[in-house]
Amino acid sequence: MTSGELATSLTAALAVLGDAPAREALLEAMGEGTSSSTRRAVLWSLADFEKQAIDRILLSRDQDGLAPGIDPGEELTERDVWAYARAARLPTHEVRARYEALAERYPLKLSWRTRGT
């Protein structure tokens, strides 16, 4: 583990414990202007603390519940919902609902929300 990865993990732990400045730092690191690999790593530093294995699957790039995470800078589409529903063995409406709940904690872009459907 590099010192940067360690710092991100420690910041994530503080954020999960309720430290507002740590949470803000991580949200900023997942924002525009950072590389997709940084956004994925930062998202995963938080997602790794998710209690529900299904949520870790939905937040993992390879649909396996392991790092790296999805890129919060890229929009999740209906095609993604289908793929993750297959991986998680859940109906698409439940995957969509879980992503909507996760979007309250993570800066996820959901195509069905941006279109107003």
C-alpha cells in the first residue's frame, strides 16, 4: 500500500465515522477535474465500508464487490442496471432503487434521474 492509498483509506475511515471535513475532502476528490482512476479509488475507499455485499457489488467496476470502484464521473445507464442486476442476481427495479439510495451517499450520476424518468 502506498502512502497515498493509506492516506485515502484513513480519510475514508474518518468520513465513515462522521468526520465532515474528511467526507468533504473525499467528495471533492471524486469531482470534476480528477482522473477516473483517482475517482474510482476514492469511491472504493468509502464503498469498501458498505455493510451490504450487494452494494459493494454495485459500486465495484468489475461487478465482483472488489476494488476498483465504478467511476462516479461516468453516468450509470439502464444497460449498467441490467449488467449489475445479472451479476447481483436481483431484479432491475431493485438495482435501480439501490443505486438511487447509494446516490444519496455517493456522487453517482444516474441516467434515469437526469432524464426525469
